[in-house]
Amino acid sequence: MYILPFIRVGSLLDGRGALYWDGIGDKGPPKPFFMIIAVTNSVFRNINLLNCPHHCTIINGSDGVTLTGWNIDCSYGDEHGGHNTDGFDVVSGNNVVIKDSTVVNQDDCVAVNQGFNMSFSGLRCSGSHGISISVGFSKTSFYDNTVRNITYSNCTLSNSINAIHIKTHNDGGPGEIEDVTYEDIAFSDIINFAISIQQDYADGGSTGVLKGNIPISNLQFRNIRGVLSSTSTNATQVLIFCAERACTNWKWSDVSISGGVVDSYCNFEPEGYTC
């Protein structure tokens, strides 16, 4: 077991993001990633990151890594052009655990792009785009577009664009999302979607063009509860936008969402939930 030796517990790493923020993130001049983790059988405890210029923490090619007790604070970016300041991005990995951590930022709290056997628990997210799965970055590799056995549990989100977001890229190659569980998720003041699952994603947003290149199967939601923003004109409880025969065996229970001004839309209904 390897424990990060060169940062004293409780230290603060300042990315000086205000020097780079321009309000457009990826679409502007290149900005540095703050931290990239590519390790085996390692633990990173009690790390504090401040004002990430771009993505805060990227896990890439890691097997058996645990991150616990982290605090990521990009709140200064709310009024100073912070954008695409993802908290934790798992680009690829196996046996990844992220737990008991706080993220305040302007993009995904957590996003999984590829990998297997991951657990995210005890996360507190604010200002984010959600606890997410985003798959389809490879044009050719099925393996690179595969996510399997992922659990989000006991997480809270507040003042965020989305709470739960699963998206497959219609311009990517083949792949699959399988055996994903969200349980005991609580949220408040969600601006756009409490739950958004879409198979039409490309170039940073919805295209309206569905493609079943990356089917989603065995998706379980249990005890999902929260409230949408009372001031947002976009607040929507649930969006499910599936390509034909590309969503199967979804089982949801105890999903309770209140608020919203835009009607939910589901072209596929999970067992146990009526849109």
C-alpha cells in the first residue's frame, strides 16, 4: 500500500485558477489540469485543493486507489470565470474508491468515463453539474467506452445544475454502461435536472440525435430524494432520452422529487417509476 509521501496532511494546494479562468473553460486557451493520479494500490488522504484552473483531479490508468477526506474549493470561480473545474474525473481505472469528501466547483462533482468496480460515497457537492457518468470519448475502442459496476451512495448535492447525470456520446464508438447503482442520494436547489439520462450527447451538450452505440443496462436507483430550485425556469425532475432498445433492465425505487416548472420527459420508463 502506497501513501502519498510528499504532501503533509492538511496542506493546501492552490492552483491559482483566477490566472486562467475566462468563463469558457475548454473552449478557450488551454489551461493546466491540477492533479493527475496514475497509481496502483495507493491511498490519498486529507488533501485540500483550492481554485483549480481546469479539471481538479484526474484518475487515469489506476488500479486499487482510494481518495478520502478531500476538500476541493473552487467557489471563487463562481464570480470570476471558473468553468470546467471538474472535481474528480475517472478517465480510466479499476477498484477506485472516493469517499467522505467535499467539492465546490463549476462542473461535474465526479465524472466516470471508463472503468470497473468503483465506489463513491459520502460526497458533498455544491455548484456542480452532478455526480455523473460520461462515456463515449473513444471513436473506436469498446473497452475505452465501457463502464461497469459503479456505485454512488450517501451523497448530497446543493445549488447545482444537475444532481444525477448519465450521458453517452453519440459521436463515439461502441461501448456499454452496465451495473450502475445510485442509492441514498439527497439534493436541493437543482437548477436544470434532478435526473438526466441521455444518449444524444456530443460537443458538450444535447444534440437531439439519439444513438444506441453505448447501451445502458442494469441501472438501479434507490432512495433518491430532493427539491429543485424554486427560481429556475428550467427546473425539470426527470429526463430519460434513450435510443431504441439501448436501455434495459432499469429498476428504481423510492425516487421522490419535488418542484420544477418543466414537465419530465421519458421515452423509456424504468421498473418502479412513472415519469
